[in-house]
Amino acid sequence: NRGVKKDFTVYWKNTYAFTKKLEGFVDLQYRRIDYDASGKENRQFDFAVNKQFNFFNPKLGLTYAIDQQNQVYASYAVGNREPVRDDFIDALAGTTPKHESMGDLEAGWRWRKRNLYLNVNYYYMKYKNQLVPTGKVNDVGALIRTNVADSYRTGLELEANWRISSKISWMANLTLSENKI
């Protein structure tokens, strides 16, 4: 079989200091994907995929410096992702996989003092048409995925870094999350 995937991306990022303590950023991405694949699949059935996706993925954020050691921040992003080739080939009969969309809200606090760094980050990721594994595998052992209408992930990430000397650092991470379909 033969498959061609073309991916075109344009990206723009801008940061702006509103004041000495408040900075903002804007990231904008346009992405176009063209899929064209056809022929016989491993199990010897004919398939044809001809899909185009146009995505706009914006991200906005603010960071506020409370003082020399403390910062708070927040951002919101939209992300879109296309199904992969196997999602089309392994889809249930009569169905076509849809692209995933996600809205990601994050907010947190950073603290830095000489050799010590702490970060606390909260996130809430809301999905539409998330592609998730069904528990089944295809003929070569790859997971089969299907779209679910509504799902989310939310949680808290904790990060610490202690630079004990110029050659030794101690780092720790902890993530507490809830993931629901």
C-alpha cells in the first residue's frame, strides 16, 4: 500500500512586559495535515484514507512576579491533534475517527531562592473526541483507539530542586491526578 502525509505549520509567538512585574505571552499556530493512503492492509483488505485537517491552536498566558523569589502564572491553550493512520485502518466498521480537541487551563506558583526551587502547578484538560485505547490490539499488537465524546484530566503537579553543590542536585516530582471518560 502507499501513504502520503503532508504537514504544514505556521507559528507565531509574542511576549510583552506590561509592567516590571507583569508579563504576558501569546502563541498562535495554524496547522494543516493532508492524509492520502490506499491499498491493501496487512490483513489483506482494501482501504482508502483521504482526509484534510485544519487546526488553529492558540495559547495565552500571564506571569506576575510578586517579589524576587515568588511568581504566579496562568495560561489557557487549545490543542488539536489528528488521528494516526492505524486509527483509520483499525476503526470499527462504518466509523471514521475524528480529530481530538483539548482545552488546557493551568495556574501555578514558583519559588526560587539561591539553591532551592519549588513549583506548584494546577491543570485542567478538557477533551472533545479524545482517542483512547479500547483494550483491543490489531494484527501486529498495536492498541486500537476510538473517540470518546467527553473526557478530562485534572491534577496538581509538585516539583522541587535542591542544588546541594555544583555537582550534586536533589530533585523530586509528585503528580496527583484524576482522569475521567
